[in-house]
Amino acid sequence: MMNFRPSINFARLNAQLEMLASVNRQEDGSCCRLALTDADRDGRDLVVSWMRDAGLEIQIDRIGNIFGVRAGHEAGPPVMTGSHIDTVATGGRYDGAYGVLAGLEVIRALNDFGVKTKRPIVLGIFTNEEGVRFQPDMMGSLVFAGGMALDEALAVRAEDGAILGDELARIGHAGSIEIGSLRPHAFVELHIEQGPVLDRANARLGAVENLQGISWKRITIRGTSNHAGTTPMNLRHDAGYCAARITTFLHDLAKKMGGSQVATVGSLTLAPNLVNVIARKAVLTVDLRNTAEEKLQEAENRLDEMLDELQSSEGVAIDCAVLARFSPVVFDDRIVALIENVARELQQPIRRMTSGAGHDAQMIARISPAAMIFVPSVAGVSHNPSEFTRPEDLENGANILLHTLVKLSDPTN
Ligand SMILES: [Zn+2]
């Protein structure tokens, strides 16, 4: 038992959060560092320079994931922490960046306090977590965990026409480390909650034990365009009406199913989209989430049945494309319990919880025991320049990460 307790330097962490946030900051205060753009490169180069200053050995793999290695007394699989530093176009200061820069601050605290861990500690920055420019999201960690072939990922084309592999080379982050050569002993990701659960409960800290499964679909309805005044109601094939039916059906379904089930139609476009014309076409997206795979499948099946019925009753053609599908993830119970113990030792109340958002840790969980630590987002706001987490919560979360990593790096744990 050490008779002193290392702790992080919050002023140093906060200054770096601010410096990274100021890279390509927009007029409304948004962080805009879309994956593999010049702004993302500037953010990466800045953080890599800080990682070098902290004495980390930098390795970049073939999908552009950046790893900073701090040697331990022993070789072998490292304890890893990390997150992402790409953002959406209207990003806040903390989504992703907090997990990376708090991990870096943990490394500096270990340096300052002269702590040499037994296992190595690695700080990871995963490419293209947000998936705005290149799909799918969480791509760097997915490829890292063997869930998507490297060649397939490098060939992904953005809507702006850019090829991912070309962009990676252009910004100087196409590394040479082979995928699969680094396999962590354990992985812990620290992140802001991006939801209202902790803030609503006035809770300061979450040990994330599972993560919702996600089903994204794009539904295209083809009906018949016609005069809104002269076409009798029983002779219509109204794509707009069908889109509205689907929207209310899903809302009611999620409420009826209860539990963790949520359903959202977040995008809906009609054509020709005119006041006096029955819509010929409607395109909408569906986002279904649940922590239980069988419930998520039940929701998907109920939607499929509803679409079949709608197709025949309204005389429209309905196509359904899968945009993303991830099963729910259960994190490693030993690590979750360790996080709780660390919080208890530091006399910080903590609650077990579910993540409503996707995170890199869910991909790493395929190849390594993994878990997450959450700190509150005020009012649950994220992907928005007004995203905010109180300084005391940021500091607290980083200290919990510090002691969790130290414990995991001891082979007796
Ligand atoms: Zn994030």
C-alpha cells in the first residue's frame, strides 16, 4: 500500500481541453473536426505532440489509430485507456476529447508521482468514432477489434467523394502498425454521459455495465403523386401519410414495450414536398435501441410486420435498408466492480448504469475485458456547442480513471 495517493492536475487537463477545442472552432463555439479533415489532422498532431512531451512512445496503426505506450516493469499486454478526438460538425468540447486528454493527464500524474506500473499503460485515440464523414461510426475501434476488414475500411468513400485511405495518407496518419498486433489486457474508456441520467439524478459518477444495441434503418416509401383537391381519400397512395403512420407506430411501440426500448424517426423527407400535392415518395430513418437483444429483435419484427400491412393496405411500395446494426454489449463485471471499488475508496458515490450512446469501448469489448466511466453532461446535452460538464466532475472522473488503471496494471488484479 502506497502511503501517498497520486492525483491528476486539473488545471493542466483543462488547459489542454481548451486548446484542443480551439482547433477549427466555429463562430457559434462548435468544435468541428470531422474525421481525417485538415482540422482533424491539426487536432491529432497537437495531441501527439503532448503525448511525446509526456514521454509516450507513439505508434500509429494502418487505420490511423494512435497509441502512446508507457512501459511497465513487465512486458506483455498493456492496460489501455482512450477514446476519440474527431467530432461531429457541431461538436462540444468534451465528447471523446475528455477521455483522451484525461488519459494523458493520468500518464503525467504517474510521471509526476514517480509511479512505475507493472503492466504497460497505453493511451489510444481511435479514428473516425463519429462516423459523420465516413460510415460506419466507431470505425477505428471496430477495425482494431477485427470487426471490419482493413481494406474495406480504407476503401470507404465519403459523401464529399474522398476515399478514407487516401485521406489518412494525405494528413500523414496512415501508420504501419498491423491491425491485431496490439491486444490489451483490459480497456477502460472515460467519457461524458451525453445523456440526462446522471444529471437528472444529481449523481456525479457512473460505472457503465452495459450499452444499448442499435438498429438503424432507412425506409423508402413509393406512392403516387396526385392532386390534393381532386383525389378522393380512398384512391390515394400517399407516401407522406404512410411515413406519419410509421412514426406514430414506433413511438407507441416503444412506450408499450417499456424498459429501455426507445424509437426515433429523426429524418423525414417528402417528394415533391408541396402544399397541394400528395407525396409520391417519403424517405425516413428509424433508430431503435434496447439493452436486450431479444427485445431489440422484437421491435424490429413488429416494425417489419407493420410495414407489410401498410404496403398492402395503402398500395405503396416500401424498401428497408439497414444502415447500422450493433447488438447490446455487456461490459466486464470485474472491471465494473473495480471502478466501483476505486470510487468507494475515494469516497465518491457511483452508480451502475447503461450507456445510451455508442462508444469505442463497445468495439474493444470484442477482444478484451472492457468497461466505461461516465461523468454527467449538464441537462444531458451533447453534440452541441453548449455541451458542458462541471470542472469538479471532470477532475473526479480523471482521478477515478487514474486509480482504476493503476489497479488494472498490477498483475494481482
Ligand atoms: Zn464520443
